[in-house]
Amino acid sequence: MKERDYRNLTNEELDIIREAGNIGAGNAMTSLGKLVGRTLDISITEVHIEKIQELGSVLGDPEKYIAGMLINVHGDLNAMLLLALETESAIKMVNLILNKNVTSVEEFDEMDLSVLCETGNILGGSYVNALNSLTGLDLDVSIPQMAIDMAGAILSYPAIEFARNDNTMLFIETKFTEATNILKGTYIIILDNASFSNIVNVLGDWV
């Protein structure tokens, strides 16, 4: 297969990567909507090539606390999924699923954190199943790693795993929200260069 370099992303390759992200995120958000009994809207998927130095601002204020679920994708792709929820959204999700009245993340108990982790697991599986169907690649996901921390701190982990020698990373980002604008967050898949090449090579007949 032809080895591609995402730093030289063409318009055709951009369309392929964006569409793969759209399909994966759409599938994941359908699963999340069913889980919480809400209709979710997703934004147009964006593709970014970011320097590590700019990584902390990918989710906005790098010092803002978020609930992050990190999921490793392995098999024919080496990738990482990140479900990033604003803390207010994490609280609302716990309350919706468990029929509770938690008012802050400091009140989360082991069950609440387990629910968020399982939510990440369901969404990761939905995203990867969509990519499996789309590409025919053999993919699987790890158990999610759950953290409530500053956005910059949570993003530092994939930076260590996926940074190239030139300190760049490829993100496919989709934001989501629902009508009340309380349940909202960002879904990101981070690819290494070989995984980018695999997806473009497999789906290259589209262009």
C-alpha cells in the first residue's frame, strides 16, 4: 500500500478522513442518544493537524476541567478515541442514567464513575463498529481510561503516544449537543500516520 503523509493532506484525502469521522461519530452519538433518551445534534467533522505546543487548546481552555474517556483502538489501526464532556454534561449524564440528583463532580461515587466509563465503552464500540463496516479493517477497543482533570492534562497522554518526530498529531473532531445545550461535548479520534494511510488507501476508491 502507498504510504501517505498527513502533513501533505490533499483535498481528496481530507474528504475521506472527514467522512470516516462523520460516520463513526454519527454512529456513536446515535448510541449515546438512545442511552440518555435525548436527541443529539453533531457538528460538521473537522480535521486538524496540531503541534504538541498547541495541544492544550484543542478543547478550549487547557485549564478547564472536563471528564475524559480515553479508549485505545488496536488491530489494523493504531488510534485513540477521546470522549470529552464538560463537567456539567458529565453530571447530567450520570443523573439521567442513574436517576440521581448529583450536583457536582466532587459528589461522584464509584458507581457514577463506572457509568461514565461504560458510556465511553459503548461509544467507543459504536464508533469502531462503524469504521469496521466502512473500511473492512479489523479493529477493536480497549477498556476506557476515565479521568476528571484539566483538558490540557488529559490531552497530554495521547500526545506522548502519538506525536511524530515533528511533534504533530492528526485529529478528527466532532462536537455534539442536545436541545437544552447542557449535554454537550467533543468526540475526537487521533490517528498515527500509518493509520491515516490505511484509511485513505482502503477508502481511496471514493475519490
